[in-house]
Amino acid sequence: QTETVRCSSDWPFQPYLVFDVGDGSERRDNDSYVNVQEIKLVMELIKLIKDKRKDVSFRNIGIITHYKAQKTMIQKDLDKEFDRKG
């Protein structure tokens, strides 16, 4: 029900989307957590956006995570994939 409402054109917070990574699982990384399947999805979404929309820069894309280890791994993967720093 929530997914249907939030993905409809009546939802006032477009163009935000929420993806449920049902096959992911969190593992502890020191004092934080990582979900590798979520990181894979993030990377695929970023590649898709960059491929389809050449006018969109990294400054126009926001990634939200609650976990420091998750953030660090996403940053490392983005740096590796897109040859960037920071």
C-alpha cells in the first residue's frame, strides 16, 4: 500500500524514490553496518543515471545511509568506478 501511494504521481515528494533491497542483509563492520546488496544497487543506479543523463553531475545526486561503514564503501566504489576523489 505504501509503495503504491509513494510511487504514484499524487505523492508530493517526487522525484524521490525508495527501493527495498529484499535480498540484502546487514553485516557488522567494526562499530557500523554494511549491506553489500544495497551498495550494488546504488552503484547500478548511479551508472544508469550517468549513462542516461549526461547533464547530471555528482553534485545533483544524493545518497542517504545511516551507517558510516556503508558510506565509506559507497565512496570507495564510486571513486573506483568513476575515477574520482572525494
